[in-house]
Amino acid sequence: MTARNVLLIAAALGMAAATPAGAQLGPVAPDIAPTTRAAAADTRSKQLPPPIVFFVARGDANACGPGCREWIAAEGTIDPGADDRLRALLKKLGGRKLPIFFHSPGGAVPNGLAIGRVMRQHGLTAGVGWTVPAGCDPKQQREPACDKLKRSGRELVAVLDTGHTMCNSSCVYALVGAAVREVGAGVQLGVHSSSISFTLKRTDSQGHVTRTPTRVAPTVERKALEGGYERISAYLREMGISPGLLTAAREVDSSKLHFLTREQMVAFGIDRRNVVEGMWWFVESGPSAVKLIEENRAGVFRKDILRLTCRNASTLRLQYGRDLGANAQGWPVLLRLTAGAGSFVLGSPVKATQSDSRAPMEVRSVDLPLSVLGDAAFTIEPVDAVAALAKSRVPGGSKPEGDLTAAAAAPSPAAQIIKVTVQSAGPGIGELSRHCGDGPPSISKGAPSERI
């Protein structure tokens, strides 16, 4: 899935999302169908990232999730010795139990399995995210000076980017070994069949080891490959993961990637949550903070997207886009946002038709006081229309946006819309708070675009 999909869904909310150069995967994709594409050249050539490095990073409050500001970054290609480096870091940390976030194209499968076992032994929580230390260019995934900084052995001030990240091949096997797996909304896990290579190992008189690629008989290669699959299968049983994960991987050529759907992640036991939030991430256009939520509705995961934009130094606009799925007619029901500053009714829905014929979105808007950025969370839920009109308020005392009369009169299938709790976690909230008072933002006063 490419960054083009990000622009399609972002445009439904009037957004212009900038994608950093060199991003491996798009941050938000509006479809949930299985996808298979050729593996990125960066993961199949001599341009592989350096060997995986593990280091401690820290950021603002909630930088790595609600109540989390420190984490272990796992960045690079999984190589022989990777698990030993993780053990060394965990020993250095002593009793500090931090979550670990992977950003890896994969690599050596045996060491991926070993990393998973280390995490299970220590009861670690794992996710997927690209750690960008202070001083590194967030638009460059490969930067020699930044790589040197990551290998300095220091704890680094950083930002966790879950929008432009990857976890493919053996990284997925490592990830599922963690005691808890939390794969953020929009994050993709890429799988494919294994490949195997053989080398001749030589040691000279000084003890230096060299390895030279060599060929073996096809029967030897097949036997070695099947032995590898047997070890993966045993590992997945050990970790309580469905064998369906290995079956799905084996169906994909080793030169391609299949990105697991959220339904597959649940079915395979990787992440069984029915509602999954991404973290708020910052978009310079606006400026804005954007969040994706994946929600299980009758067995199918649908995507909702939220955008907070500065209107002035004291007011934000929230746009809430909801994937309609099979219910293309939308929901004739009022939605209310509740935060520390009070209760606010979202305006009447506007349909956004996506140009690539994917499921339409229903978009609603409401103005909020800037103070909501300081709340730990806010909720969006269906409400009784008459009560909502009586109790709602918006900054400045104005009436709720949109024509609420029709919504109040219409039958309200509120039971089909569950209450959504939105956490204020992620670097986007802090960035937006810092930008809102910098000057008059360029914000359209009209409703979201009805067509892209």
C-alpha cells in the first residue's frame, strides 16, 4: 500500500498529507483487502539497512502511547547476533521494563525467532514504529549520521513515527514472540515465503572468518528449507500463534510481500483487539494532527480518521470521517463529543466520495476549545437528538454546526455506532499545540469536500 492511499483518504477530510521521502509504507490506507506487491528493492538488494540496533528512546508525555514516554527502538536488518544485542541491552536496563518498537525489513529468520523468545521471556510488549532521534531528518530513513547516533549506546530523545514504518518477513516472527502485541491502526505487517542461501566458511591463520556464497544440490536446498519451516511452525505453536500465519506467508513468493489484513491479525492471534487506535501524527498543512482508528463492525474492520486543525489561537476544528462500509446511506444519528471542556454536538454528515471507488466516508465537523489538547482523552458517541441540542455548546456560544433538525427527526440506529474513546497520545498533539498560536491558520470555513 502506497502513500497515494494516504492522500485519497486524507482528501476526504480536506487534508494534504506530506509523506517523507524514502518511506517504505504509507501511514494510512483506506482499504482492508489483502495486498501483494513486489518486495521493496531496499529489502531485496545490497541496499539493506544496517544490522538491527537496539537503543532506548524517550519523548514527550504519551510519545509511545497513553502513559508511555520511553521505549526500546529496534531498527535495521535482523542479522546473526541480533538477539545477543537485545539480551545485552535488557541486562543493562535491569528492572526497567519498556515496550519495544520494530522498524525492520526482516532478515535472518533464526535470529528473528530468537528475538521473539527473548521478549517472551522478559514479558515485553511490542509494536511497530520508526524511531527518529532529535537531530535526525524525519524525511530521510537512511542517514549515516543518524545511524551512527543510534549506535552510540546513549539514551536518545526521539519521536516515534508509526506512520512511515515497516515490519516484514522475519520481523513479523520476532514481533509475535512478545508477551503483548499492539499493532497500531494503519500499520502493515508484510509476510512472504522464506528463501535460503548457503555459504562456505573459512578461517585463516589469524582467526579471521570469511564466508563465500556457494551452490548446493536442489534436494539439499529443499530439505534445508523445509527444516526451517518446521522450526517456524514449532515456534508459532510455542507462542500461541495460529499456523495460518505461516500458511499465508508460504503462499507468497519470496520476492513479494503480502500485507496482513486486520482480520488476519485477529484470526492469527497477533493482535486481537476489536478497536485499535493509531497515535496522533502531525501534518504541516493546516497545521493538523491526524489519527486513524480501526474498528470491528460485525466482523469486518472499518477505518475512521480524525483530523484536528487550528482555526485560531483558542479554537480547533475536529473533522471525524467514518468509513460507511456496506451502509452507504450513512447513519441518521447525532454524535456528541465529550471532553474536559464540556459536550459538543458534531454537525450534520457530509459524504465524501473517493475517486478510486472504495467505500465512501461520512464526515462530520465541530469546533472545540484549544484546551482539549490537554485532555488525556475525549469520547464520541451517539446521543438522543433532543437532549443533545439542549445541552450542547461550542466555543463562543454559537449553535452546533449543520442542520440538526432532520437528524433529530430521523430514526436513530444508535446501537450500530459504538462509543469511541480517543486517546491524546502521539507526537502530533504536542506539535499541534505548539503551532496553534504561531499565526492565523489557513482554514476553509466550508464543509468538507463532497468529492475528491
